[in-house]
Amino acid sequence: MNESRERIRRERERERNTYTSPRLALRRVLILSEGRQFREAAALLQRLGPSVLQGVASELPIDLLAESLPHSAHLLETLFNRYVSQYDFY
């Protein structure tokens, strides 16, 4: 039981630390989006750091995500919320 908890914890740590490159994060988001796994892609965006998020947001094809509305709404909402909260426009 403890071994499985430890393995799950290590997997989460590895996954959290994997996306330090905007290119890798963008690739993963696109793969998840192609598979219509928009909630998983949104969860990935939530975990990204500010610099990686900026790189992903500048390269993400918003038009393709807009075409798959309403399914991609959660992903778009997460992206915009993170982007607006990162850059306080007020």
C-alpha cells in the first residue's frame, strides 16, 4: 500500500516538473485537445509556470479551439483566466 502511494507521488512530481519547456507543454495540450480531452489539457495549463504559459498561449491555435466549442470551453476559460490573472490589466 505504501509502495503504491509512493509511486503515485513520484509520478505526480515527475509530471509536474516535466513541462518546463513551452514547446513540450504546447505539444501535450495539442495532443490532449485532438483527443477531445479538454479538461485534462486545462488541468495541465493550471500547473504551468508563468513563462511556460506565455509561450504556450502565444502558439496555441485559438481558432481550432473555438471551432470545437462548447466542448473546449473549459480549456479556453482556464487559459484566459490564467493569462488575465498573470497580467493584471487594471
